[in-house]
Amino acid sequence: MTVVLPLLLVLLGVALVLGVGAWRPSWAGPVGALCSAAALGAFLRSRAAGFAGVSLEWIPTWNVRLALALDGLSFLYGTLVLGVGLLVLVYACAYLPHYLEERHRPRRDEVRLYAWVLAFMGAMLLLVMARDALLLVIALDLTTVASYFLIGYDRERTGSRSAALMALVVTGGTSVVLLAGVVSLGLACGTFELSGLAARAPGGPRLFVALGCVAVGALAKSAQVPLHFWLPRAMAAPTPVSAYLHSAAMVAAGVFVLQRFLPVFALAPEVLQGLAGVGLLSMLVGSLFSLCAWRFKRVLAYSTIAQYGYVLVLVGLGGAGAPLYVLAHGLCKAALFLTVGAVTHATGEESLEKVGGLWRSLPGLAGASAVAAAGLAGLPLTLGFFKDELFFRALVERGGAWSAAGVLGAALTLAYTGRLWTGLFLGAPRGARGHASWGLVAPVAVLGAGVLLGGVWLGPLNQLVDAAEGEMLGHPAPLGLAYHLDARAENLLALGAWALGVGVLVTRRRWEAPLEALTRAASGVGVERAYGALLAGADALSDGLRRLEVRDLRDRVASVLVPAGLLGAAALWATRGRGRSSPGGRGWGSRTRRWCSGCSSPRARPWRRCARRATCTW
């Protein structure tokens, strides 16, 4: 019961939010936050009581069970999902009323967002605790459905609807590929239990194809090249949605699937090498587009593509450090998303070209977001320092080329993160200046404190990530996170990355214009263009079939009704003047002009008798 209690509390929160919101819309947000806090408390308590699970018979003919378990990996991801979700709901309580007021929408519209955030939270909890491969795929599809409604929250806007449709088509379509891979793998192994797949997995091309399908579904969910284009478009959603889905939840779901299947992927080294290559490409593409983007949320969206490219490289190189990287990125990126939302709330602007010097009017927000930015850039005394250390450690074992690629990626991370933060808070004041309420600043401060605490309190951090690593790899694998003040390769690579990143940042006026031209030209080709052409072709085909169907239907109806009408008219003409026969040879036609046998007077109506009733024979 302790395992499913957090999930039940989240689902109860959905019902309470809808019920209370129908009565008092302004109470829906606090009720949702309280339910999320209760679920987080129950989740932490279940960990203190020890890892446990529940398994019920579901599809016995396929040996499929409704199995949920709390282990090291699910605890790390579940804590991230529930913790960041709670802070996002608190933030949304202060953000949404102003957001809806600007758009002249009623307060009752915010109820829908709270309900879908909680529904997404429940789907993510089901995903991270699932111990059956088919149940995992179902939970992943539930996150796709919830994300569709969250991204399309502003359904009166064409951009929001098209962004939601794009996310649904890409992530939902590739989920079918993922399902095909999981079913193929489960049938070949004779079980869908995740812990038993690696021991029974077949070799050869069948395993390669099945794992390739799993990888495609996971890569699309994590917005990796070439299936990355839906994520920047999804920034049409309100800031709380972007902060939750695209930092700590939705994109994390894809790499979580890869980490769950990592023991099986280890049987196919070629697939792991392909994942590492895709990760390097995503690092480069996401970083370059982030460096030349101007809208706040697009900068962060492209940086998410790059950062999950790092995670994919770690998975491809064996997986060590991948859970810690997801944790650090989720905390830092959620804080930065909430920061830009607060800036937009205070100034009304959404572009770096129109703001600057905001540390004077928003000092608390500037300080809290500075910690998050430092963590994302991998600076010391933050949780992010250790994610980069583990990243460099994995690359050093692969040789100089991999190390050089890692240094370049880390340098670009520092450059686009520094460009965003300095553009917001440093320099000469530009644009309107306002103030952000405590409800917008406090969640950023809490996330920043978590990033800072993870960089200095290493005992609990080591326990958390070591448990996740051991569950992911299938055997204990302590990371031993600590500061090492020596000349080891990881430290030298980190110093080189910081120096190169600062150089890129201070010389940005020289490369911004050429890079913008390059990325603009690159945007005209690729999978996104193919998606647009495919969608346009599907619309044209649908319109053509509809016209054909309508025209064919009209012809068919005419070919039936016109001859039937002609035959009916001919029959009426041929039988004109003829009465219907009745018993005794009398018809209705003869009754209409009947002569009375008694008085010989005509009667117009046959049912009336004449005045001489005694002698009338009718």
C-alpha cells in the first residue's frame, strides 16, 4: 500500500481540483499543491520504510503483470517529479491569475491546467515505478496525452494548437514504434518483466531491431536530433507547463526508458554507440541554436535538447552518471524556466533584446537564478559540478576526440547560460521594470537552494545516486562524489571548458550574426520541413477524398432517386381516375358520388345518410 499511496494521492488531487474548482476556481491551485505535497511526503516516507513493490496478475496469457516497485532509480526520478511538480503548482497559483487576466479569460480556466499537471504527475509516477515493460509503455503514452492538453492549454491560439498537435504526432507516433520493439522483445524473452529481459534476451538481428525501436521512441520523447523540432514549438505553453514538462518530467521520461532497458542495451554495443553519436549531435545542434535564440523560453528549449544530449552520451558510454545528470538538469532548468516567467510577468517582455539590468528591481530573483545558472554551467559548489565531472570522466576513458567534444559542449553550455543570465540581469537597464511577487520568486529560491545544497552536502547525494546507479546497471556502482583539488584529467578538462566558455561569451558580438544566418538556413531543411510537408500532404489527401466522396455520394443518390421518382410519376399517371376496389364491387370513387335509392338525390359525402332515413338503403 505504501508504494501505490503517492499515486493514489495524486489521482485524488485531480478529482479534488476539478470538484473544488467548479465551486471556487481560486481554490483549485492551493488544493492541487496540498495534494502534491501529501504525495511527496508519502513518497519519502515509503523510501524510509524500505524499498517495496506490488504485483498483480494482469494478462496471464502473455505473462504480463501489473507490477509497481520503488527502487533506487524510481526514487530519484519520483522525487524529482513530485518535488518540482509541487513548486510548479505553487508558482502557478501566483502566475496564472495575471496570465489569464491579460488574455481576458475567466479564472475557471486555470482549473484545467492544475488538473492536467496532476494527471501528468500521476502518469510519470506510474512510469518510474512500473516494473513491467508493457505497463511502462502505457504510462509513457499517458504522459503523451496529458502533455498534449498542457501544451495546447491556450486552445484559442492557432500556435498553441499546432504545437500541441506536433508534440502529439511526433511523440505519440514514435510510441507506436516503441511498443513494437517492447512487444517483440517481450515475446522473444517469454516475459515482460524488466528484471528478466536481459537474462532471456535473444541475440542477433531480432534483438538489434527491437532495441532500435525502443531507442527511436525514447529519443523522440527526449527531443533528440533529428526528432527534436517539436520541443521549441512546445514553448507556446504557459511558463509553468514549460518548466515542468520540458525540464524535469516529459523529456526525462525518454532517457528514463533507456536507463530501465540499459542491461538489455548492453547486449547490443552497436546500438549504444549509435545513442552516443546521436547525443553528441544533439549537444552541438542544441547549443548552437540556443546561442543565437532571443526569446527566453526558446533559449532554454534548445539548451534542453543539448543537455539531454549529454545524458544520451553517458547512456551510450555505459550509463555512469546519467541519473545524476538528469537530477541536476531538472533542478537547474526548472529554476531558469520559472525565472524567465517571472521576468515576463514583471516586464511584459519575452526577448533578450528588450530587457537588461533587472538585478536592481529583482535582486532576489537574480540571486536565486544565478545559483541555478551556475549549476547548469557546472561551476564548483553546485550540484552541476559533479554532473560535468562524471561526464568528463566517462569521456577520458574513450580517448582524446571524445574529450575534445565534451570540452566544446561544456564550453557552449556556459556560454548560452551566461548569455541568458547576463542579458536579463546585468548591463544597462532596458525596457519596463516591475516587481515579482513572492509566489514567483520563492520556488526559484527553493530550487536554487537545492542546487547549492547538492554541491556541498555530499553524503545524502552519494546515497541517492549510488542507489539509482546500482538499479540501472544491475549491480552496485558507487560513484564516490567528492572534490579533488589535483591535476586529474577531469579537473583539467573542466578548467579548459570554463576558459573556452568565457571566451565564447565575451566575443559574442563577433559571431552572433553569422551564427544566426547559419541556423536560419539550417531551419529550412531537415525533419521539421518534412513534417510540414507530410502534414500538408495529409490535409490535401483528406480534402481530395472528401470531395470525391461527396461528389460520388451525390451521384449515387441521384441515380437512385431520379429513376424512382420517374417510375412513381409514371405509375400515378397510368392509374389516374381508377378507384380502389372494395367488397361488393364498390370503390371509394363510387362513394364520392352516391345516389340515394330512396329519394334519388345525390350525396357529396358517402358517410352521411339522406333525410328519408326510413326508405334510404345506404
